[in-house]
Amino acid sequence: MSGNKLPNNLPQLQNLIKRDPGSYKDEFLRQWRHFTSNMEVFKLKPGSYSKTVDELTTFLAQVSHCYPEVLKEFPEQLHDVLQNSATIIDATMRMTFVKALIMLRNKGLIQATTVLELFFRLFRCQDKLLRKTISNYIISDIKNINSKHKNLKLNTTLQNFMYSMLRESHPIAAKMSLDVMIELYRRNVWNDAKTVNVIVTACFSKVTKILVAALQFFLGKQDEAEESDSEEEAPQKTAKDLVLAHRVGRKTKKRQKKLDRALQVIKKHKKKKKAESFNFTALHLVHDPQDFSEKLLHQLEQTNERFEVKLLMMDLISRLVGVHQLLLLNFYPFLKRFLQPHQREATKLLLYAAQASHELVPPDALEEILVTIANNFITERNSSEVMAVGLNSVKEICARCPLAIGEDLLRDLVQYKTHRDKAVMMAARALIQVYRHSKPELLHKKDRGKPTEATKEHHTLVYGEKATYDHIPGAELLLRADQEQQDQEEWESCSEDEDDDSDGWIDVHHSSDEEIEDKAPAAEEPGEKRRQAQEVSVSRIMTQEDFKRLQTIQIAKEAGLSHTGKSRKRKRPADNPTDSGELPNLGDIENVHKKRAHDKETRLATVLAGREGRQKFTGGGPNRMNPKASTTNREKRKNKVFGMVKQKLARKERRSFRDKQIALRNSLLKQMKNKRK
């Protein structure tokens, strides 16, 4: 048939083959032979583009599942071409071969390890679009493989291969491999210890981008390179910069609309950004955190990287020390050199000192840090904000290691509780609150506060001592609570019986004074309380309701609710951050109690709210008998445009200092003459 265009119309032939593969096998074999011959020619000149090979490759990949026996060598041909000449091949042809391999992999005609290992090697190509396509496919393919159950054999093989890729001399390939591992960990695909410890090796890379990406992974921050690779670039200015720039200059509707559009773009970009979240699991999966932190500190002391990279290293070291309660005594003298108010990122450095504090650190090591902060920050020569930041950092360090500060230094810092600035005063009182519950004997008697039942039971721990119990603390209080509840139920039942027998006489039992004294609760000794707590802990299965009751009772004890009746409201002290494994936040250090400056709209709203209910201002000047009378020339001059009156104002020249002296002398002489008369 002369009108048959099947050999040249590949999309139509592809559609027909998918519907009926057996009827069009001869046409398919013709195209397969045509591809084989053209492929041999293309291998001689891989840098040139071949339209025939491009179209035939896509065609064969689309119908490969229809003739798997015929095309069993087709994946190997594509694999060999990319492996042998990936860097010199034409970019369009290379992308076509990659997409064909992806299609074959999705149809199960090629093994995952073969394709993924090849794609990792293709990261060396200078093709940004290709690297992005390959990276997205690797992540999605590994995620699909491990969707139903973990394929441990495949994961181990790929992790070992990626470990070798991180040692690759090509920085781009190593960086892309690291990004793939980090993304797989964030998606909970490869969230095991082996992945984390492979990323640990990247923290000692000589390539700055790889080093920063690995450090930011453990710190829970997004890589800066990922942000720059996004299609929509982030605005260069922040919202604060735009608002400040708008304040300067003439206020017009055009400028206001321009500002609103710019703020809308920034707000839209913020929504697309991933929220930073710190994951403690990655740090807990490190095999040897002590060795890791020591090597990282050694690298920090010898590195020539910029200051921002050094900050990332210090942040990671401090978090390792705080989370795992490590002993890294050389870190504190190194950090002490940067604790100056004029130092860049001074608040972050104070935060790192607080993060690296815990109960097992020798008090002498942290005492040097506290003395340095007190001498450099908490002095009257600094501003109140600097003093407040210093006191807040001392409070955070002492909350994690109460033995770090001496009695003299603590009592000196506590004196700022009456400072004129509110930020300094609040920071000093927060420090007092910490030591009221951890080590009240260091405070002056007047600063210890009202003694409560909890403070009476408090036992100060020495260095290295742990608070261990053979019972549940406060369990003896459940007996008292149960007894009170039982008495209440008996009283209610007796009241109901009395109501039923209201027509008869009611027997009233008069207790003697001796019986009242016998029923009064005697002061329980500490040993007796311990025995009761042990008995309750052993003989009773505690439920969630019991633990809630215990918590409520403990709060009442710490808040000062005594059995005598009077109570004093007091906030419950925070739990020891070291026990809960939490790290301090930067907001805890920068917690400065001051009102923020209002913008123009807020101030105007406040002004208008204050004018409500007040008589409207009618204008200045004398009150006229006739309100319709005309104004004077002086009043008219106030409403004139400046251009109309600037000529008159220019005539009034300023008098010199000599003229003022002469005028003053003449005035005084005139006054003296008038007095003589």
C-alpha cells in the first residue's frame, strides 16, 4: 500500500505495537536493526547529535516491554555508551539515554544497582539539568524500593558505593552524593546508623561545600546550595530592610503598593522554605561521639575557613558535648577567647557555651567561662542589653551545671535584682530562681525565698553524685490522699443517712481534747516517709491517674502549699534541662524584656484610640465674638505655601554672636537707667 507511513512514523507505530505486539513484530525488527547500525556510527562520533538515534532510542524504550527477549542487549548498549563516554557525549543525546534507562528501570528490565551506580558516576558531568534529573530519580527510586519493606541488601550495596563516592576527587560528584544521602535520611528512607556515620566522614572533607553541607545536616539547617539551585530565587532584601527603606523618602501610594508587592513575594518565598528542625536522632546514631568531637575540635583549631564555617563547627561540637555529656576540656579555653561583646555573633557563642554545659563537666572548667562572661559582659560600662545577655547566659550554664559558679560571684550577680533596667533585673531574678531549687545555700538568706516542703526535702548533690531512689518520690502522699478521699465519702454517706432520719434524734459525739490531739497528724520523720513510699511503690501498681495525682501533689509542695492553710503562689521550677536532653535556644540568651518599637500604623492607631470621647480641637488663636469674621494677615500667612513667603523670610538674616552681645549690653544698660529713675 503506497500510503503506508509506518516505518517513518514512529509514534504511530509505537501506539500500534502496544495494542498488538505480535502483528507488528516485523516492523519493530526493522527499526531495531536500523537503530543498531546507526548506534555503531554514533559511537565513532559521540560528541555529535544524531536525530535518528535520538528518536529510535525513545521508541525502543517505550515498546521494550513488548519484546523483552529481542531487546535484552538494549539496556547494556545504553549503559556502556554512558559509562565509557559520558563526559564527551552530546548533552541532548546523553539526556535521551538517561531517560531511556529510567524508563527501562521502571519497567523492571534492568537492575537497580546497575542503573543507580551509573547515575552516581554521571554526577561528574558538567550538566546542571542532568544532575538534578538524576538526583530526583535516585531519591524517588530508592524510596519506592523501600516503601513496603527495607531492602537491606540493596541499601548496603548503595551505601558502600556512596561512601566511596564521598571520597571522590571530583567535588561536584561528592557533593551531589552527599545531598542524596541527606535527603534520603530526611525522608526516613535511610535513617539508620550507617547513613549517619557515612555523613560523619564528610565533616572532615577538604571541600568547603561538602563540609558545610555535612555540618548543617547535623544542625538541622537547609543547605545554602539547595536554596540557590531553586528555580525561583529568593529576594535579596528582607522584610525588615524593605520597611526601613520605605520610611525614608516621600510617602506615596505608588511606593506603598511597591512595598506591599515586595513583602508579598518575601512571604510567599518563606512558605516554600522548609522549616528548620533539629533532629537529636542523627547525633544519637553516631558510633563514637567522643572521637568525633575530638577530631572536629582538632580540625577547628587548625582550619583556615571563614568565620561562619567555624561557627558551624563550634555549634556541632557543643551539641555533641551536651547531648552525649562528653568531656572535652580543651573546647572551653578555645571558646573563651571569643566571648567579647564586640565579637561577631556574640550571642551564638554564648549559646554554644551553654550547650556544652552539663553536670559531668568539672566545675573548674566552666567557672573560667562564667568569670570571663562576668568580666566582659556583666559590667556597668556596657549597655543594659549586653548585661542582660550575659546574665541570661550565666543562668543557662548554671541551670545545667549548678556547681560551676562560686558563692562570691553568684552573690555579686544577684545584686543586679534591683537594677534600674528591667532586662537586667529580670535576668538576675531568673538566676536567683535557678539556685533556689538547685543549691539554695549559695544564696544569701534573704534571697532564698519562703521555705516550702520541697525545699526542706532538698538534698544538694556534690560533683559526680546522682540522685538515685529505691522508691517513687512522693508515693507516700498517695496514702494520705486516699485516706482523705475515704473520709470524705464516709462523711457524705453519713450526711445522707442523717437526712433520711431527720425526724428522729441525732446522736452527737463529744470528743475530748486528748482524742483531738491523738487524731492530729503528727510530724512525720523523713525515715517514716521513705518507708511509706517504699511500701506503696512495691505493693501498688501505679496507673496514669496515680502519676498525675503525684505530679499535682509535687507541684503543690514546690509552690509552697502548706497544711497550715496559707499558700503563696509561685511558678513551678523548670526541670533540669540536662536530664531531659534538651538544649538551650538562642531566644533564652537574647531574652531581653523591652517593648519593641511600634511602626507608624500602630502608633497612629494608638493616637486615634486616645482621642475617642474627647472634644475636637477647633484651632488656636483668640476666640472671636463673630465666628464668621475674617482672619488676620498673620493667620493667613500660616496657611500659605512656602514659596509665597520665602522671600520675606530671607530678609530676616541671623544675627551674629557679636550683634547679640551688643544687643544684650544695650538692654542691660537701659534697664539700669530705668531703675535709677
